[in-house]
Amino acid sequence: MGNIADTTVLNNGVQMPWLGFGTYKAEGNEVYEAVKTAIEVGYRSIDTAAIYGNEELVGQAIRDSGAARENLFVTTKLWNQDQGYDSTLRAFEESRKRLGLDIIDLYLIHWPGKDKYKETWKAFERLYEEGSVRAIGVSNFQVHHLEDLLKDSNIVPVINQVELHPRLTQQELHQYCRDHQIQLESWSPLMKGKLTEQADIVELAAKYGKTSSQVILRWHLDRGIVTIPKSVTAHRIRENADLFDFELTVEDVNRINALHLDERVGTHPDKLLF
């Protein structure tokens, strides 16, 4: 991939940009300006969630950006307390209203939890079949969650969005998703900035004439993983998009793979039960 507009084709034929813009913990005018800047820079995929509390401002920024709606890819997520068939349908309508969009490009179950996600998925399938969403997927699902979901579902999730970075490479999950045509997507791809001074990353940044963050983000893309870095500063938003004039060698991808420590900045999905 050599352009910010480049896309992966999801298992239902919908195209999704490889690089997106995350909005976690961004609020008020800060998120409004950040989303407008991101679209101006060239990002076409914007990721939000009901729990972020910023859907309304994200939607406003999208409208005010002047970008054609058909050129944008908007993701939002169902929060845990809204899981269940009827409550999912209600929560979706609330998200759609806040965003001010008739159709959501991608709707995700935010966390699997304990035992409601199959019922929730039935509501997701209905939303997809009605045309209210262009694609449906999950977030933070482990292999065992996916295996359980696929046993009783009519539609295979297009996406599994999970914590993924050089210290949590998710190799087994990545292979499972590839085997089942589920696109893996990374949240917290930069591990909240904890990896920028890591010696191997710094060396590779010098080799490629890039920043540590750019090398890490390119590592995701070169592994075939959609990624959604988040920033609210204009120069960092631009820097995170400047990934398309270089590629890592296979050896350098493997060198970063070797940094895996099974270390998380977020909660393990098997421990977040509700």
C-alpha cells in the first residue's frame, strides 16, 4: 500500500482504509478540530464509540469538513451495558442520531463480556440486513469468543479490533482471523507512546529516516493489520499519516515481532466480564 486512501476489502466486499483516525478520550472542541484536521490531511476512516461520549461532535466535524459522505468510512461501537437484542437496536438508533448519519459504515460489539454477545450479534445481523450498516464486526474478541460466535451466526464478522502493538503482537489471533477472512484491526498501536524510546525501534527509525511512531505504524500495515492511531495535535496527526513512502523489510518486521512480551495497556478481554 502506497497511499493513505488505499483500502482493504472486507469479507462482504466493502472497502475500508488501512489507516484510520481514532478518537478515544478526545472530547469537546479538541475532538471536533482533530477530526476536521484528520480529514483535511487525508484520513478517510474515523473511529468512535458510544462510550467515548463524542459521537455528536465527530458527526458535526464530518459534516463541517466538506468531505463527501461516500468518501468517508465511519465506525462506532455498542457499549457493554447495551448488549442484548432489543437494547442493541435502541443503542444503535441513539448512536446514529448522535452522529447524524443515515448509514454507519462499520458497527462493532465493543467487548465480548460473558454471555450476551450472541444475542447482540443477532441484532447486528438484522441491522446489516436492513441496510442500516454497511458492515458489522467485533472488538476485543479472543479466539474462543470468535469460535463460539461463529457456531451460531449467519454472518462472519468483517473486523476484529483489538489491542495490538509490538509488545502484544497477537500472532495466534491474527492467524485465526486470516483463516476465517476476518480483518484484524489495531487499537493503541503505539502503546500510548511507551515504545518510542525502545532501542530496536529507535535504530529502525534512524535507518528509514522516520520517527519511531511512523516505523511502528508501518509495521502494522506491513503485517496486513488495519490501524487507527489517535492524536489531537495537528502535527502528530500529519506525522501519523506520513507512512506511504517506505516499507519495512521482512527482516525488520520480524525484528519488531520479536519485541512481543504479551504486555497490555488495556484490560484483558477475559477479565472484563459483565
